Amino acid sequence: DGGKTVNQSLTTTLDVTFNKMEIAADSNIHFGSSSENSRIAGNNTAISINASTLIELNGNTTLNGNLTVTGTVDGVDVAALKTDVDGFPDSLKNLTTGEIGQLENIGTSTISATQWL
């Protein structure tokens, strides 16, 4: 059976199975309405988005698994940041927020061990 072209709205309450679906350039895909919990799901589902422009995720977003980013996140090179932190002595990595606050307020003064505690 040859392919079918649909040039009008199509509504169904039954499942529709596609081997492959191509969406024309500069077209949109809409799932349900803003009040529905619509999703793309399936076993081993992979979504690849090759976009040269901004990809927007509006609302809370949950990622399960590792996230790999090339480039920057809000202008910060996260990979380079990790390299910087890995170079810190272990004792500095374990400082509390209060201890960091004390360090920020030291200025040029010398403090004793009893003042630190």
C-alpha cells in the first residue's frame, strides 16, 4: 500500500502507529493543551534536537541520569569550574557556609585559632 497524504485536520481516539513521521521545516508539533500532562515516552526513547537556536523548557524540568553539557551554563564553563574545585585541598572543600563567611570577612587582620572557632 502506498503512502497517504493528509492535508487537513485529523482527530482519532484510537492509537496511531508510525514507522517514521517527518514534520516539514518551520512547522510545530503540539501535544494536548496547557492543562494536560502530555509527554513523549517509550522504552529506550531517544530525542535528538539539532537546533541552532534557543531550546526552551518552561516549568519544572526533571532529568534522570547524567547531564552532559558542552559550552557554558549561564556563561560559566562548568567543566573548568570542576577542575578548579578538584584542585582545592580537602579541608577547604568541607567548609561550612559560616566558615566561608568568616574567611570573607578576615580582610588583612590576623586571627587566632580561638577566634576562628
